[in-house]
Amino acid sequence: MEALIDLFWSKYADLRQAVERNDDSATASLDRELDPLLLAVFSSQSKDPASIQAQFRFALDLLNEEADDRGCVRRNGHLLQMLVERYVVPETGLSANRRPEPESFEHGVIADATADGFLDDALLNRISDRIVVVAPGYRIFYSNETNARRLDLDRDALIGRHFAEFVGLHRFKNEFKPGLDRCFAGESISLTYADQIDGQTVVIRCRMSPCVSGSSQLIGALLVMQETADRRRRPAA
């Protein structure tokens, strides 16, 4: 949950910058990516108190951030009300399985983005960042299309392979394995590292959060990997 919320705010900041630059192409592209992320956050019916708190905090932060836009205030107020109906109203005896209707969103909402607590494949493939689910045995359980294209492999060829194959054994032992173990224990963490891809140095920020089923069983760790150009100062020739 925290990884998706962090990803939303990162892209939200990029959208604001694109608007300030009058970059219509980037604005339209980022706006299309924010909608499925927003749906992913609010469609997930959590049982973990920390995740529920994160959803409420996100709704309030979004409401405050867009307080000057009346249309956004109506939408965000509805989203907050939806959380209240999901987590508070059920305690009075109403159904705890209520889902948001498609008309709840102003910008064209796709169908229900979750199934048994796991994010829908169609939604994940609309996100431009690399997304992987790593099982407790450190083997890849899921990859979205973006990650498969970056690795130049079919998605089916990734399933079941050890994650160390794709980040290197040294980095896996020293960085990813300790982080994944903490994530499997319930923590949400992030790490940043540089890598050589297609002959260029890129900086990768990886956010990890626990991925659980609707029955609160641990599936693995959800990794969201964002790539940016390496802007570190290089020594003069």
C-alpha cells in the first residue's frame, strides 16, 4: 500500500511540474497513469490496520492538496466517504464487501482493480514503472509488461526465476535480501542504487511493501522500481 501511495505522489509531483512547463504531452501521459494508481489505492480492501490507516491518511492528504479545485474536492470527498463506508459502517452491521462503482471517478475508471487483495494485471500493465512480486523464496511470482520489456524477456520466462539473476548476486545478498526479509516481516522500505542498462547508467529507486491476499496471507513483496537518468556529477576529463 505504501509503495503505491508513494508512487502516486511521485507521479503527482511530476504532473505538477509538467503543468508548470506547459508540457501538454507529459501532462496527458501522467494524468492517464494517475487514475489507475488512484483506483488501486482505494479499491484495495485491507485488513492490516497500518494499510487502512495509510488509505485514510492518503485520502485526507489528497483532499487538502486539491482543496482549491471544487471538482477535485467533490471527488476526494467521495473517496473518503467510500473508505468510511467500507471500514466504519460495516461495524454497524452493513456489508464489508462494498466496492466503488465505476461512476465514482470523474476521469474514466477501469473495472475493479483487485481480486482477493491482489492487484489486477490489466491495471499493473498500465503503469510505466517496473513492478515485480517476489515470493518469500526470493523467486519471481509476478512481473508486469514494463519490467519484462526492460529485461527483454517474455513475462512467462520470468516466473519462478530467482530474483538474484536480475540484480546480481552481490547486490542481492547485500541489499535486496535484507530488504526483502524485512518486507516479508511486514515492513515497507525503499532502496536506491545505480545500474548499467543498455550501456547507460540509470538510478533505480525500489520501493518494497508486503503483498497479502484477501485472507491476509503473505504472498510476497511488491516491488515498484522507478528508473531515472544518472545525474551524479562526473569527474572532469
